[in-house]
Amino acid sequence: PPEELINELSSKLRPLDILLEKTPFRLTDKFIPGHWGHVAIWTGNKEELQELGVWDHPEIVPFHEEIEFNGKRIIEALRPGVQYNSLHHFMDIDDFAAIRYQRNLQRHERQGYIINAFKQIGKVYDFNFDVETDERIVCSELAYVTFDDMEWPVVKTIGRYTISPDNVGEKVGDDLE
């Protein structure tokens, strides 16, 4: 995507925005129910993390250089595992939505959620798609474990509970004021 588009989008996103994408050209999206195929969490830049009061938190300190110098702002679960990536990396897509679930959130709640998101980096991908375990996660589980006190819609499939990207979009969309 053009640099102007990346810059404009970056300026509008805020920490904890939930990003949804669709990449119908990828085979994996053919097996994911619903429209959306991927979920990620926007973390924001150094100034936003400082303003939130979490910049010096032990979960975030190891990523200072990546945030400041490599433009990393997105936590996403990919098949190689949960990674911290840039918007450039994320934007190889056909369809995109950003949802802001900030309904009357107190500062301490926003802090807890962003720390929850950073705690996921490095975890392995959950090829069982089971939300009842958090040692391994998939992209839609990232929202589930970040916003850990929210009641998420889950579906029982082949003996385990799962959450799809569409479930994330529907839940957050339902809770918007």
C-alpha cells in the first residue's frame, strides 16, 4: 500500500483497536467461517504507550527498540507464532476494518488489556483452535485473552470451544455505543 495510506491509517488508530482483515487470495482464509479471516491488536507508538503509563512495564520494555525504530505496532498470531509486526507487514490484504472497543474503559483497564496483549508475543500457534487453553493461541483468541473480562461468543466445534474472527467483530460491534 502507498506510504500515505499507511501514515493516514497509523494516525487514526489507537492502542487496543482491534484490526480485522480478509485475504481471500490465501488458502487458509477459505477454511475460516464468515467474512473476516484474521484478527490483530494495535498497540500504538511510544508516545501513546507512555501516555497510557505502560511504556516502562516489564512486558513492554523488551520491545522498545522495535516500537521506536522499526515501526512495530501490531500484535498478531500467525502460524509461526504470536508476533509483533508493522502495519506494512499487516497490510497485504483485500479488506480491512478497525474496531475501537473503548466503552468507558478506565485507565487501569486499558493498561491491563495492553499488557495482556504484549504477554502473548512469542506464544506458539494453536492448531487446535481451543479457547480453553492460552499457552497456544490463534489470531481470534488474541482478542479473547487481551480483553480477558469480556464475555466472548464461542462455538463448540469438534469437542472444543473456538472463536472466529467474525465472532470477534460481531461481539465488539454489538458492544459499541
